Amino acid sequence: MIRGGLMRLDNLLDDMDSSGVNRITINHLAEALNLTKGTVSKALNEYSDISEATRLRVQRKAAELDYRPLAYAQAIKTGKVRSIGLVFQTDSERPFLADFLTGVSQTATKKNWSLTVASAVSEDEVLSTIKRLIDERKADGFILPRTKVQDARIELLRAKNIPFVLYGRTQDHTDCAWYDIVGENAMCQAVERLYSLGHRNIAFVNSDIEYNFAHLRLQGYLKGLKKLGLQRSDNMVLDGVMTTKDGENATRKLLHESFPPTAILYATDVAALGAYKVASDLGLQIGKELSIISYDGVPEGAFANPPLTTFKIDTKKAGEQLAALLIKRVNGEAVELLRETDPAILYPGESDGSPTVSSKELSCLLEEAKIVKT
């Protein structure tokens, strides 16, 4: 008797909207397509055991009949709220946030999902916010941006058996789906480009190596040196550079070496922009006495003088891909099939070129500039 009551409630929820008005339901859709209700439901939710032809046929008919599922009815039936969770740490996400959120939300909307976004000021607050969203059933799974080599968010979601996808990769791939840009290849390509221009003393300014992207970009830089027979010098590699001011300080440190680099590769544009003030202070022309290549493609780089040579990434596409991957994972698709990468694309500016001075000559120029300044 109780079971029958639940079935009648299920049908009632499916046949009426929140104001009690009759509406197009999944039963109507199944009848129009001559398919079972289960098949239609799986096609609408993009389950992997439904063929692409059937999925497209169901989606076209749903659009034609203006079928709109009731979120609360689906939550009762499936235990899913059809919501993507995204928790940002506010001090580290701004360079890509707007386009990224546009990509995630557009894909979610197309698939009749919603997006739950929260922010936090620390790693501990990120973890507590994720826990709260899980407890309050406000998300079926999470997108994790800026992954770390060892990431507490991943450990939390693994322990709670909550689906997630990474914007990046991590050291332990167990149960991990991801979309990532192959930044290590970009760094190797940058070293090769600078070498082809005539540079032989190439420094690398990296981000915090607890982030997996920084770990990989360092590997790419070192691979490029090895490939070209260039010697690694520990004093030509600086890490922990997270801001423009950090980039300024790192550039000054490198240029005060007895054998300063004629070219510097930066893991992020934010850090590279700090070099412009240093060059101005020291009377160096970027692209001539000092060449710069970086990574991210932030808008400020295009307006720098000279424009920054950088590897750009499509953050809107990243958001779209991650949302699609997470929905597939929530729907049970094998995690091994949900691992995608794309290359970063080089956008040449005018910040790199053939060196007009050697490292020794650059050292002399910098010494003269120091004398004049004092």
C-alpha cells in the first residue's frame, strides 16, 4: 500500500508542474517516440549505454514538444539534483574566472543542469565548503580547478565517493577524470624557440611547485634544456612566484647574477608582467637585451609594451569540457574514458627576439645602469 502510494506520487510529480498545471511529461515523450520511459530517461541524461542516434532522436523530440523535467521530481526519483559544484579559492582564480564560468554554465544549461558556485579564502575553507555542499545535497559532483600534486580536495571526494573532475592532473591518478592543457609541452617549445633565436642562457621563473601545473611546466623547461644540450643551472630556476610583484623580484634577482640570462621563461603571465618594470628601471629593451615568453594569455599581456609572447589557453572551452565530463561521470561513465588534454597555442608578441647582447655584455650594461642610478 505504501509502495503504491509512492508510485502514485511519482506519477503526479511527473504529470504536473508546481502550480498544478498539466504539462508535457516523460510519459508523453516516450509514447511519441515509441520507446520505454527508462530508455528516454537514460537518453536525456546521456547514459553511456544509450546509442548516440537514440540520444539525438530523444533530444530532438524533447525540444520539439518543449519537454522540461521538474528538478525536484527528478531529485526524488534519481537521488540527483543535477547540479555541478564549483568552489573557488578567491586569491588564486581571477585570471581565468569569467570565461571559465561562462563555459561551465552554458554546458550545464544545455543539459538541463544547474551550477552551484561558492568561494573561500583558504584551503581549509574550501574543504569545509565542499563538505557543506555535499551534506546539503546542493551538488552531484565537483569540478576542481588548479589541482595540486597532492590535493586534499581529491582525498575528501574520494573518501565520500563523490564524483569529480580535475582542471589539471595530479600525482595519483586513481579515480581521476580530467581536462588539462599540456603546459609541459609548451615550456619545452618555448625553450626551443628561444634557442632558435640565439639564446643560450635561459632562465625559468615558476609558480608554487605544490601546484601540479608548475611541477609539469618545470619538467617541460628541463626537457627543453636537455633536448638542446643546454646545461641546467640551479640559480637560473626560481619558484614560488605567484604575483606580479613576485615576478618583479624574481626578475631582479636573476639579472643580478654574475652571468645573467638573456631570456627568461615564465610559468604565468602574471609573473612575466613584473619583468616590465624591472626592464624599465634598468634601461633594458624587452625583446632585445632581454627576451620573455610566458603562459596563460591574460588580456593585460596584449597591452604590455611590447606585447607579450605567450601561450594562450581557451578557458571557456575548458569550462565546457569539464562540465560535460562531470555530467558523464555522475551518470556512471568509466573514469578512464574521461581524460582529455589539449595543447596550448603560442601567440607571438614582441617580447622575444634574437639577443642583441651576450650574457657577459648584459652584465656590463646592468653594472653601468647601477652606477648611473646611484
